[in-house]
Amino acid sequence: MALVNPEFVDAVSKGEFNASACMNCGVCSAVCPMGIELLPRKLFRYVLLGIEDRVLDNTETIYSCLLCKMCEANCPAQVRIAENVRYLRYYINKKVFKL
């Protein structure tokens, strides 16, 4: 069971998390040099749905991203994937690591 936090997306990015444009086409996962299938398709959906626990459960995956922008360069919806991952890392640093 997952708890839903409707303010989660705002807490992550102050309104600049543009993942709602994601079409779930899978291009990002296909071109990822790390082969990280979860990132960003499902992960961004968790944020938009407010499922904070599932995002925090994937902290290791979020920090595995190289921020190389291969996914972003190939995204047909022009989602700012690397910037969204940075927002998630910043949130995790504040929430989990208390930095």
C-alpha cells in the first residue's frame, strides 16, 4: 500500500518539475548508458502521483543516473529529465540525508 502526498511534486521542485509531458514512450530507458529501466518513466510518474515512498525507495537508482542527458536529447516530449533528477536529488538530500 502506498500513501499519496498531493503536495509531493511541489515539494520536489517548486513547480518546475516538467515530467507531466512524459508520454511513457520508453526512449529514455532505451538510450540510457546505465541501463536503468526505472529512471525516469516510472519514477517521474510516482512523483506526479504523489507516491513519495516509492521515490525514496529508489534513492540508489536516482543517484546512479550519470546526468549525461542522452535521455533528454532523445526525448520526443522534451522533458528536462536531468533537471528533474537534480530536483529529486536535492529533495532526497534535504529529506533523507538532512543536508
